[in-house]
Amino acid sequence: MTNIHTTQQKQEKRQLIMQVAMQLFAKQSYMQITMKQIAAAAGVAKGTIFNYFTSKEDLFMSILLEKYCSFFNKIMTNINQEPIITRQDFTNLMIGWTHELITDHAELVRLNAIRGPILEGKANMVETIKWRDQLYVISSELGKLLEEKSQHLLTQGQFSHLFIIQSGIISGLMNMSALTSFNHQQVALTYPDFTIDLTREAEQQIRYYLNGFFEEKEHHEASTNS
């Protein structure tokens, strides 16, 4: 019984560290945040954090992958309440999920943008792959559910892949939207051509992509059947 309680306490401490790290990330750039700062905000010793994460990169990589797993699980819960999903329904849902990611999970999107160039440099590869495997399983389950609910509008793999495209569109636009600021500070008001309305333009790009994707699919099927 003691061991179960201890395991629960460890998990709660781990979640606390991750929550505090995300709160700091909401206000500062990744480079400004230190493990000492995270420890102080969480009320733990700096060494305690290293009992759970091998580096700052490992900490934020864990946050990224675990939060995406939670996001996909939430989507599946919502999809289960839908009777049938048409092509238009799916397009609207994807646009809605894009809006939610940007407005309600902005730190998650920011983390995803630095995953390759920064986080993977010092993240724990074994832990990263473990969580990436779990994310892949959840993504596959999500794709399978969408395939069933849409009465095979697309295959499981196609649905799952569209979420990768969504992530790429959002991350790319977010990266370019930072041209009018430096390290979270606005530095110029004279770059109108560089200004990006992230939410509006990401939603627009998702709609354009999906419309083109479905049109190309239908054209291919028509050519194959003729």
C-alpha cells in the first residue's frame, strides 16, 4: 500500500514540475527559463527535478508529447458524440481544433515549433520514443475512429496524417508570425507585410489544404474508375 502511495506522490510531483514549467513558458522564452527557476516556482530542490527529467529539454519534450496525447484523447471523446461525420463536418472540426490549439494551447504550439531544432538536442531519447510511440497509438486510434464515424471518407492513415499537416501549418505560421517581435517583445510597428494573424490564417490554410486534398482525392478516384 505504501508503494502505491509513494508512486502516486511521485506522479503528483512530476505533474507539478511540468505545470510550473508551462506557466513560466507562457510568460518567457524557452531560453530564459532555467531549471533553478522552475525548482523555486515548484517549491522543490533543483536536484529533485533531475529525479524526473534528465535536462530542461527532456522536461519540455515530455510536456509536449504528453499534452498532445491528452489533446487527442479529448478530440476522441468529442468525436464519439458525433453520429456521422461528413466531409464538411470534418473540415469544420479541423478548423475548430486548429482554433482551439492556438487559443487554448498556445504554449503547446510554441513547444512544437522548437521540438526539432532545440528540444531533441538534449532530450532523453528513450523517454521521447516511449511517449512518441504512445502518441502514435493514440493518433492511430483517432484516425480509426474518424474513419468509422465518416463511413470511410478516408482511411485511418490518411486521417492521422492530416493532423501532422495541421501541426506543420500552425508551427510554420507561428514561426513567421514572430518577425515583428524579438524574444517576446514587440520591436517594430512598421512591418505590415510581415504581420500574421495566426488564428485566422491557420484556419484559412487548413480549409484551403483540406479542400484541395479532397478535390485531388475525388479526381484520382474518378480517373481510376473511368
